[in-house]
Amino acid sequence: MDWYLKVMQNHYVDFKGRARRKEFWMFALIYFIMIVLAMVLDNMLGLNFEMEGVAMPYGYLYLFIAITHLMPYLSVSVRRLHDCDKSGWLLLLGVVPIVNLIGAWVILYFYCKNGTSGENQFGLDPKA
């Protein structure tokens, strides 16, 4: 939980520097749990959206959680790529329609890869 709070409080929109694997994955885990809980609560409380008479699995709580976590998730993702000595612009691979699937796998590889030891062009080693 400390890693999640560190991102939310100290690095909310900080795209500079580096983020360890542990910081990224702990933030992603807590965020995923919150999103799932928001979807469950939206369905239990009847707050889910309807589109053409079909109830969607998410609603207002899900939307609130997603919007409040958008910038921190982007910033920790960029800093995670910086730790691997890659540019944050690499995240755009997930947006391009033709290379979306391949780009997602490339980005996932860098999320899982050990960061560069020592200092790199993006700053000091966060493990040091």
C-alpha cells in the first residue's frame, strides 16, 4: 500500500525520473483491485450505465476511479520505461491500431524487465 500512496501523493503527475518494478506493479495491483471493487459496487447499487437498454458492467464509481487514476498511471508507466532506459513515448505503441497488440506485448516486456543498473539518461537508480 505504501507504493500506491507514494505514487498518488508524491508522483501524481511526475513524468521525470525512474520507477522500480515493485513501485509500478504494486500501484497497478491496487488500482486493479479498486477498479474491480468499483464495478461490483456499481452493479450492487444499480449505478451502472445503460446503453441501448443493455446494462454495462461499470458505472459512476468506476468512472471516478478511472479518471482519478489516469494521470498517476501514465506517470508511473512512463517512469517505469525510464528505468529501462526507454522513452515514455513508447507508450504510444499501444495506441496505434495496427501495432496495438504487438506494442502491448513490447510494453509489457519493459514493465517486467529489470531496470538499468546505476544512473541512466533519466536519473539515478531508484534501488540505490
